[in-house]
Amino acid sequence: MIDTDLPEAFAELAPRFGFSRPAGRCLGAIWRAAQVPSADDLVDQLTLSRSNVSTALKELREAGLIQAARTPGSRKDYFVAPTDPWELARLMIAERERRVMGPARDQLSALEARSADPRAAALCEVLDAISGFMQALTRLDPSELASHVDPARGGGKPEKPRPKKKKKKTNPA
């Protein structure tokens, strides 16, 4: 049996990244599992319907967050997720950009073309820049992403605090 705290936490976070709650629960269970679970295992452990689990697994596979694996002599698919949290974060950023930023950018570009509103053009430029930044993050390997986002955790050197400037002494003359 799995600890349900992590799958529930993933379920709460999933909609913020553009995923369904069942997909979040499945991802949490897969990521945390000591032994690679099958869809049947997830149905039993998470008390979700078979159709919810199937839909969630399809959603996670399409996003590249999980992969199916087979064991010799078994016809069941077992599901694995990257164990590195930075790889998981990289994949989630990529999916968020694809599902949210891309369509928002396209919709704003269409509005800009129809209306010639300079505010829409300016906002479109901002979304393009944010989208480009997110895409650049997704091209980094997990250790580079960690270094980029959090130098202290990613193995990079944290920024050194700047030395305080000394005040000049004034001589009253």
C-alpha cells in the first residue's frame, strides 16, 4: 500500500500545471512507489475508477511525465516517472508552456491582428518573451535547470553577498 499524502498533494497541484486531479494523484503514486505500479495497482491504491486511471495515464504519457514499461512474462503495462525532481519539474514546465502559454499567445496574436491595438501587441511581446524563457528552461538538462533556478541546490555557486562599502571619514577642519 502507498502513502496517500503525496498523491493527494500532487492532486492539489495538478490543476495549477494544467493537469486533472486524477492525473496528479496517479503521478504522485507512480513517482513515490517503491515498486513500479500497473494501472490495476493504481485503481486499487487510489480508489479511482478504471476509466479515470486510464484517462489520467494517457494524459501523463502524452505530457511525457510517465512511461510504460513491461516486465518479462507479463502483459501488463507498468508505469514509471523520472525520479529526479528537477526532471519532473522540467517536464511540467514544458507541458505548461504547451498547454497554456502557447494557446494564450496564439489567441492574443489573433486579437492583435484583428484590432491593431498597441496594448495587445505589447502584451503579445511579453507572452512571447515568457514563452521563450520557458522553452529555454525545458531544453536544459535537470542539473542545469537546478543550477539556473536555485544555484545553492543545483550544484552551482550561490551568489556571494556584496561587501559593504566603507564610509569615508570626514575631518572637520
